[in-house]
Amino acid sequence: MDANQKRYELSDYARKCIHHKARQLVGKAGYTRNDVEDIEHDLALDLLQRLPKFDPAKATQDTFVARLVDRKISKLLRHRQMEMRDYRREECSLNDEIDIGEDEPVQRIATISQDEHDLRTGKYARPAEERADLQLDIAAALADLPAELRHVAEMLATMPVAQVARKLGVPRSTFHDTHLTKLREAFEARGLGDYLP
């Protein structure tokens, strides 16, 4: 690095944004939890390369960071979806008959479980057994919550934060500071913090 080059570091906001956006990609275009670290690396590298172009006269640094991260996410999704559609990747047909050692051959599709199909297409980020264990852990965590907080958690399972706050008649910031903070603490205490957004 020469004397005229400035060294750039990621702000706390940038690191949080990258982490949050990378986790949001899980389940989309075939991305899984195992890809999160690689996605975070790609986002951070892209951001560090573009930070020198930041102009405070045009936007705040946080806005600049959010836009760059969103653009890179779009590019990653577009690239991944193009790869998934690429006809050259198709090595065989799922309708091909294959010999599996039984009396008659079966179609290849019959050898792929629904769970494997769901994981490969990104419908789920975790295998069925892990999802079942997670459901049990969440049910146990919910059972230990005070009634009001459990009710809030159940509403959050089907409604966005803003809608739940409106239903409870509290400002969103108050809802976040009270209910969401308590829920996060309860789930983290049970080792479920990695599953929170």
C-alpha cells in the first residue's frame, strides 16, 4: 500500500448489516447455513473495495453501506440462479431409469428423498431431523416464557414486528426495547441465539 492509499475498516453497522443480510440468504437460490461465512466474506470484500468511493455529500455512510450490500446480494442471487438454470449442469434426467439392485429399474427421481430435494432447492436450510429438534427446543423455550411474552412470540411467528406492535398498541421502538429484547435473551439463554434474525 503506498502512502496515498487510505486503509479502510468496516464499521459496526457494516459488520451487522453483512451478517444480517448473509443470514437472510439462507434458503434462497440453494444457499444454506454452511454458506453464511463465505457470503459474509464476499460482502465484506466487495464493500472494502468500494468504500473509497463513498461521498458524504450524497448520503450517510450507513446508507452507502446498505446500498452496496444490497447490490452485492442481488448479484450473488442472480449469479446463483443463472448457475442453477444452466442446462450444461444437467448430467442426467430425473426420469432416467436406473438399476438399484432390485427386480426392475426405477426412475432416478424415486431415489431422492423429499428432504434432500427440499435442501437442494433451498426450500429448507436444515434437514428434517434438525428442524424437528429445533421445533421441540422452541416449544420448550416458549413454554417457559411468561404468558404475555409467549403470546407475543406466537404472534411474531405469523406477523411482522410492526403489525404486532400495532396490535399491542405500543410504538415499535418500545416494542423492540421491551418484548424483543426479552425474547432474544430467553432464546439465547437456551442456546437458540443462532436461530434468531
